[in-house]
Amino acid sequence: MTTTAPPVSTEAGDLAEFGYEQQLHRSLGKFASFAAGFSFVSILTTIFQLFGLGFGFAGPAFFWTWPLVFLGQFMVALCFAELAARYPISGAIYQWSRRMGGEIVGWFAGWFMIVAQIVTASAAAIALQVVLPSIWSGFQIIGEDTALTSSSGAANAVLLGSILLTLTTIINCIGVNWMSRINNIGVTCEIIGVIAVIGMFFTHAQRGPDVVFDAGAAGTQPGYIWAWIVSGLMAAYVMVGFGSAGELAEETRNPRRVAPRTIRLALSVSALGGGLMIVGALMAAPSLTDGRLAAEGLPYVLTSILSSPWGTLLLVDVAIAVFVCTLAIQTAASRLMFSMARDGRLPASKVLAKVDVRTGTPIAPSIVIGVLCIAVLAVNVGNSAIFTTLSSVCIVLIYLAYLMVTVPLLVRRLKGFPYSGPQVDADGRKLFSLGVFAIPVNIAAVAYGVAMVINLSWPRAEIFNPTGEYPLLQWAAPLTVAAVVLVGLAYHATVRRPRVEPVPTPVTIGA
């Protein structure tokens, strides 16, 4: 009996296999691919913003939600890595979900991700208000009160965020090479900053690492486990976006090998660095009981340790992290929009699917995403509570989009489906595969995703309406998801039939 060698994937044939033409410039290497995912997660930005959320609910022991969320997300990342090796196409979540679950599932996964990424980019951009006025008072252009909840602080936040989004839009329009260079430099600075912060915390420790077993004031009250579960939202908010390497697959060299690695690496490095930052902050905080750690978060710890010049330098590094985080999210969103438009799934698809020949970049999606992000920013001027709620709800949409990949994938695994297309990369090496662990890992990914969607969506007043002024905001998550679904259904009912793609000959996946 003779056997046929598995077909070798080539970069030129990667897209032709799926019926697409190579239009985007394929120039990104391993570090640029890693940087796309790492800068989306951006622990230096997100942990600075959200540390107080976790600590305020469950005390130092909230730390244990961090490794738990990482393990759940790593199960998801393993599924994504396997799909990235076999479907190296821009618009990763959309493309994977439609190939696993069909056109309707793919449409809603893409729709959820676009909405979520627009709001997430806006939330990242608004973080400049927390950093820049602390570096130099001249950055407070409007009014004097820097607080995001004040009228002048909110207006200034929108101004700074809009300037940032304008810059990231210009960079994305210039081309992926400039985007990757800037992102690589920013990620390098962020990694150095993370290491510096961790070093500062551990060398100024006031207590030992056993502090992570302290439940704090919340532990003296009934129902601590409920408070601990709520504190896990901090980690859930942070550890998303690691799949961005898949969004840039059409611009990455040998994506079938590079993207699976960088998806796992971006999440793992973020989890390690973030975990050490949390432990270090708990060890170095001047006090765990004066209320300042919950109210001010990591800046409180840093300012108590560092002299002014070093503190300012680290704040500059945080500002760089905010910049590259916003850039990475906008880039991922523009590639997703381009991918859906190329299939005729969005309004004005012909315009949105056009790639500039010189830069090899889809310019129209970058501009549209930038404009929409600035429009979302404007909500913060009218009501910062609504903006904060929208930022929280968008994470629910991301987790739902992830489920629209992992659930159909599990269904198809249980039916014993074979992956189609090449099973080796451009260098002839075997593609990443979960082998005999595929079904257990996939089940764990789905179970985690369902549990986290419930946890994120639960109508908690302390999360969605902490001031008590807007009772309806408590139900923001289910109501917003319902609204997004209804809008998606209304448009999907009118969209033209999708393009017909060639179906490759099935090839059984290796163990």
C-alpha cells in the first residue's frame, strides 16, 4: 500500500487554498506577531487600571483568580493555536467560527468582536487621562480637575483619547511595516517597564509572599467566595486579545507555524508578568487596610516607593503601553473588518475590502474604526458611568465570540471531523496539534467560557452601577448583548449571499 505525503503549505498557496488573493504585504516576523497579542493584553496598562477592582472585592487573596483565569484562557488559546495553524487568514475569530459553525455563527462572532474591539480601543485610549496629567500638568488642557468622573477630566480624556486614536489611525494607514516597528518598540519598552516595576516591588517588600493567602477585610464577612468570584473579573478583563497574532496571519511569514506559537506565548508571558506584578504590589504596599490600595491601585504603591524622576519615567512607560495597546486593538479590528468585507458581509464591503497597492494596507477599515472609536469616547463626556459600563460589557462580547469558536469546534471534534488542507508548514514541519488531548482541552475551554460569560454578565450593582444612580445599568450586560444581537439579526437578514469558496480535499489531522 502506498501513501501520499501530506501537502506542504507555502505562503503563496495559503490564501489560494481558501479562495483569496494575497493583497496584504507579508512582512511580519516572530516578534512582531508576538507583540500584536502582548500589546493587546497590555498588562502594564490594564493591571494599573484594574488592580483596585480585584483587591477591593476580595483582598490580597484575589490573586488566586489570576492563575485560574489564565488556565481557562490557556485552554482557549490552545484551541485557537490549532485553528491558526490550519486557517491562517485575517479576521481570525470570524474565519475560524464560520468554518467550524457556518455562515451565521461566523457572522455573529465577527460582529461581536468588531463591536467589542471598538469599545475596547476607546477604553484603552481614555486611559491616557489617568497617566499624562500626572507626568505634566500641561496635558490637562481642559479645566483643572483630572478625575475621569469630573466634567473637565472627562472632556480632557476624550480630547487626549481622540488625539491618540488619530495617531494610531494614521499609523495603520501608512502600512503594517510602520505599525509593527512602532508596536515592537512599544512592546519592548513595556516589557522593560514590567520587569522594572516587578523589581521595584520585590526589593521594597513590606511582607512576604504568603500575603496572597490573606482574605483581607472581606474575609471576615459571610459569603467570601462570592466576593472572590467577583474579584476574578479583574483577570477576566485583562487576559483577552491574545489571539491578535491570528488577525495578522496574512501579513506574517510562515503563519502556520508562527501564529500558533505567538498566541500561546503572548498569553503566557502576560500571565507570568501580571502575576508577579500583583504579588509584588501586595508585598510592597505600605498598607493593606487604609483603603488606598483599593482606591488608587498600583500608582499608590509606586509613588510610595519611587522618587519623583523614577516615578515619572515609569509613568511615561505606562503611557507608551497605552499607546501600543490602542494601536494593537485598532489594527486587529481593522483586519477583522477587512476580512468580513472581503466576504461581502458588511455595508460598503467593496470599499472596506480594498487594499492600497503601495502600502498593502486596508485603509478604509482603519479610518472607520478610528472614527467609531472617537464617537464611543464622546459618551464619557455625557456620562462616565455609562462609558465604564460599556467597557465592561464589551468583554462579555469577546468571551461570547470566543465561545462561537470553541463550541462549534468541539461539536465537530465529537463528530470526528478531519481538518482539511496541509498538515505541515512552509518549512515542511508538522503543524501544531493537540492530538489525543484535543477533546478534553476543548471541553475545558467551553466550560470555562460559559462560566465566565455568566460571571461577567451577572447583574451586579457594584460592578455596573456602583453609585446607585442608574438602576437600569445593573442589567447592562444582558441588555447590551440582546441589543447587539438584534442589530446583527436585522442586518444579517438583508446582507447578500456570501461568496462561494473552493472546498479543499480533506486530510486527516495527525495525532
